[in-house]
Amino acid sequence: DRFLDSFQNVEESVKWASDYNGGLVPVAPCKDVALWVKSGKIPDDLSGAYMRVGPNPYHWPPNKRTHVFDGDGMVHSVRIADGKAVYHCDFLDTPRLQFEKKFGAEWFTRIGEFSGWSGLAKVLLVAGKKNKLAGLAESQASTANTAIGLTPAGKLWALNEGGPPFRFRLDERGSPVSIGYDTLGGTLQENMSAHPKMDAQTGEIFFHGRVLGKKKFYASRVVDGRMTDQAMLSVHDGFHHDMFITENYVVIIDGSMKFGPEAIVKQKPLWMFEPERKLRFGIWPRSEKQMTPESFQWIEAPEAAEIVHTMFGYDEDGKIILWTPLGRQDDGNETGILGGIGDLKMHRVVIDVVKGSAEIQAVTGSHLKTEFPRVREDRIGRRARYGYSGLQGAGEFDFVGVLKWDFEECRLVSEIRFPPGVIGGEPVFVPAGEGEDEGYVAMFLWNSKTRESTFALFDFRTLSSEPVVELVVPDHDVPLGFHALWITEEQFQKQLALS
């Protein structure tokens, strides 16, 4: 492995650290940082906790080639109670991180190392052996750095599609505390996708998983904290990052990206758009008693397209309606993880289960580049009227605003554009009542001009560009990251009470 390292350029691999004036540079853990008000006022009746996870390399600067997605999972939290807000951040103490702490350096093979002929040699000859030498199964070497979920039972999960969910909790002050992998009572020994779908009404959890490069893909159901169903499905060697559920269906997405290890040698993206591969959907009726391969109906769209993150799916007049950012072929794009794909833009997909057809429709606002879409968490698996997503600028992390979508009127309702140099992230809904849009949108903001990190709440109903409150994180940068979650005070107390 050290011999192969000599052919790899570490410094070139971390150029991302200078992007956005240092907005991605890793930080050290900290606790009990009182936030002070920059503008506005914390709503009197607001109480709960916001969390966002993202990659944050423990060993910095690195000795191995390191992709921006490679960092160890770190949770950044803001606890709001009694009119005050307190910030914390800490690493998720995964078995992978524990081993590398003791080893004193990077050990497990990273995405950044998949570069050139030496990278291919690492994939074929080194990666698996390193896991065995460390005494960890491949699924136990996850970074838990991608998303956060709250199970119907009240467990907090940090997720990465390379392993099972990693359980943590927030202590009384709101600081992250690691617990360990949740194997669902010993029923889950493999990977769970980063975006399982929780149905708060039925208590079920649905997810998909895969073993990359081994043509193993499955859809699963969890009931009462145990995996009860697992259907092995035949899908393309694609990206498969997300899925969605409605009240009546579970839907697997099989898009137009193609995984190609041979791209490592050519130093191209690991997934490339395959124009001959049409987008298709695997439909499982929730009325079925058991999830089996035969119980899935596969419906193909009329064109090639890729979906990274879904916003919301629901049932309407016997059809499945999906709102989602969607990308088509763009041969000129060969940067990042996904190559040959154009900008992701909002679309409405109508899936007719009876006719076995799928139609991709543009909506008012489909000209805008957007990602990280969300809805109210308590509406998943039911009906909602509004959704929201991040307005993207030029880069992967360059979220320059927030978009609000109306599912009933099939249009973009309104948008926020941040001041020049200010970068946001995934817009997370914070409920303040039962109304469809009665609440706030929460996120961290990074001012790349002043190098200031803030936490902001925007009124989701009016979507005014002026925050309801903006709180400064003093003397600490909050790096740009991935997915986030808000939990109410009731949910906070529930997760706190669990052992």
C-alpha cells in the first residue's frame, strides 16, 4: 500500500479545502458554545434540536489521497430551549475511527485513493485485505457521514450506504454521544442506504442496500425494530442513492448511471451516464404481506435520466406522483462522483401502475438547478402540499438559496437568494404547528467573504429573505456538510430516555 501511495498526489486531492474560502476545512470537536443573536429573535415557543452530519477527516492534513466525501462522520448540533441556543460538534466514534485513532494514521482505503492505475491496484489488491487485518467486516468500516434519521421508536441514526446505521444520541445539553451500529436486533448484518424512509403512522421503515461491485442489491422492511423482509432485486450497476414511499407503495429507483471501476485508471468519475439505459422504477404494493422479488413491478420511463435525492412521493387518482430533481445526459461534465450528467432540476414524474407507464413532466421552476429536497418529516408516506429544496450555484456545496414548491399547483411558489458570498445547505423544516407550511426552514450559513458561520431560521410560510433569527457561532467554523434533521422537544426527550 505504501508503494502504491508513492504514485499518488495527496496535495492535489485536497484542493477542495480551499474552496469557498475554507468552507470545507475540517474542525476539532467542541461543546457548549453559546450562540449570540446577530438579527431577529428566537421564537418563544421553539424548543428542540437541529443536527447536521458531514465528512470531517480526523487525520488532517492527510497522508492519503482524500476526496471531499471521505471524511469521518461529524455531527453538528444546535440545542434550542428556553430562548437560548447552544452549539456542539463531535465525531461519530465508529469502529473505523477507533481503529485509525489507535493506528495513528489513515488505514482504510478512501474514495480519493481511487485514482490512476495505483488506485485500481488498491481496489483489487489492498482494500479488502486492510479490512480483514483490522478485524472488521466491510460493512463495519463505514464513516457514518451522510445523513441523519429518527426512527419511529426514537433512535437517532447516522447513515452511510457503506454500512448499517450508526446509532448516537444527544445528551441533556444537546451534545452528540456515540452508541454503535444498530443491527436491528441482529437481523441486519449488511449495508443500509443513507436514506431509509420512516413511516411515522405505521411505524415501518423501508430501505434499500447494496454491496458495490458485487451485484448484490436488496429492498427491505423493518417492523418493531427488526428487519422482517428482504427482497433480492436485479438492477443495473447504477448509483441507487435514494428511494421513496407513498401510502400504498414502496418505490426503488434504477437510474441511468453506470458504475465503472475501469474509470479509476482513466481518472474519470466512478459513475458515468449511460444514455442507452432508461430510468425505471420498481414498485412494491404495501398491501402485499411479504416483500419478494416477484412482488415488484418494474416500470420504465421513456428516456434516460438519473435521480440522486427524491423530494416527495404520493398517491393520486390511482397513480404515483413523484417530485424530484432529475438530471439528463451532459457529455461535457466529467467532474465529481457522477460524470456525463447535466444539472439536476425539479420535475414531476407520473407513474401509472395500471398502464405500466411513467411520464417525466417539467414544472414551473424546472429551469433552476436544485438539490437536497425535503418535506415535513411527518408527511412522509401520506400527503403534503409543499416541499422545499436548495438552490444551487456552480459547485456541489454551493447552495445560494431556498426554493418552495407547491405540489397541488405544480409550480415554484417562491425563493430565497442569500447575499453574495453566503452559502447554505439542505433546508430542514422546523414545525411550529399543524399547518402545511406552518414553521421554519433551518440551516447553517457560511459567509465565504467574512468567514463567519451562523445558524438561521427562515419563515417557511412567507419565505422572506430576512431570517426570523440568525445566530452567530462564535470563534468556530462550521464546515459545509450533507444532510440534516430537526427533532421536536418531545422527540428530543424520547431519544434521551432510550438506553
